[in-house]
Amino acid sequence: MTKGAYVILAALLLLTRGAAAEPIRIGVSDFIYGDLAHQIGDPAIAVTLLKPEKATANEVTAFAQIEVVVCSGTKADALFCDTAKQISPPPIVIEGLHYATTRRQDLKVLWYDFKAMLGLTQKLAAELSRRMPAEAPHIAANLTRTQQAFQAIDLKIEEIAKVYRNADVIITDGLFRGLVERLRLKVQDDDYVSSQQRGVAPSAKSIATLKNALQRREASILLYDQDASTPAIRDLAASARDKGTPVVGLRETLPRGLHYQQWMLRQLNAIYGALDESAP
């Protein structure tokens, strides 16, 4: 082979590698979906956090360049999903739920619906494998590791449920209802939670009922939203601590340095520890 032929071959190889290395552009509505996308698609993807409500020129330009969109599909994410569908040509939209049909339209976020979150990663893996057949084995291996991390969550849930099934708990936010159901715990005041999910402020009577339950130590633990607590909720948590009821502050935001599954395991362990603390 002549020197000129080597130069041409090298140039062709560089072009081929450049094309193969072009990442799939994924837009997400939250850092947590970005974390799951990286778990499935790295290093063959590029993730961008998008905020369509800003409606800036940069945001519109970024949205127009996206090939795949990952979002919750809950009612809270409706603007994001609808914006993606109006782009021409529209990107593929992968939703954890469909906010128009799900029975849980009132969910703020999807973090505590582990089945939906796992399903989202499976849909994303299928779409990326379709777009990048050469990367399919690598994506499959990533998906296996991701599924194993979700299995660790399932095992922890079963471990807690086996020991503390039917234990009474107080939750201050409907966000945690699905988690409590998975743990087979009993919500102390379902009316209180239902009113919150409907966007109705809990009544003074409802708050008083919960405080009385804490006074009588009728609940094993209290779970509250650490990232969105109101003065009334903080007062309720303080009352629980005063009466010796363990309190667990769960979160809506992914802590820095953790993957989604690691974060959820940390929170489950906190619930487990609080239940152990309250056990006679």
C-alpha cells in the first residue's frame, strides 16, 4: 500500500470513528432522569437538562437539537412532554407514566414508583439499541447492571415488609403513599394524605387528629418531605420527636454523588432504622 493510500485510509477511519462517536442527544426534565440515562447509555449519549417554562432562545435551540426526551409523564411534567411533541421533527418521548391516563395524575414526581422508574430505563435501552445497533451489547450490559440495582431496592423493601408489615405510620405527603404501600405499612390518617394530593390544605381538625395520634404513640414513625416542608409539617415533626416517635425526612432531590438507586436504598435504610428504633 502506498503512502498516499495510507493517508486516505487513515482519514476514512477518522471519519468513521467520528460518525460512530456522535452521541445521541437526550433531553431530560430532571437530573434524576439524566442519572438513569447515563447508567443506560454512557458513553454513547449526551444529556441536557431542559426547562421549557423558561422559553428562552437558548432553551428553544437546545430543545430543537434533542433526539430523545425522557420525562415522568405525570401531570407535573405535562408542559415538558407537550413542548417536546410540538417540535418538528419531534423527538422520541419516553415517559414513565402517561399523565392523561394514569390513575396517579396527582403525583408531583415519579421517584417513589420504582416499577415505573425501572420501566423507563427499559424503554430507553430499547430505543438506544434501535438507534445504535453497534452499541446494543454495551447498552444491554448497562441495563443488566441497572436492573440489578433496582433488584436491591426490591429486596430491601421485602426485608422491611417482612418485619414491619401493618405497622402504623404517619405520612405528611401523598408522594410517599406508593412507597408505604410497597412496604405494606398502614397510613394512620388517609384522609389527611388524600386532601394533600387533591391540593387541599389539611384542616385544623386533621392536624389535631395527627397530633393526638402522636400523643398516644399510635404511629411507629412519621415520614415527611424534607425538601418541601411547611411550618405546620415541621411543627408536626417536632411534636413526634417530643413524644418519642422516630421521624424520617425523605427527599425529592437527588443528593450529589449518588445514583438514583443508591439514594433510594439510603432512604429505605433510614425508614428501616426508624422502625427498629420504635419497636418495643
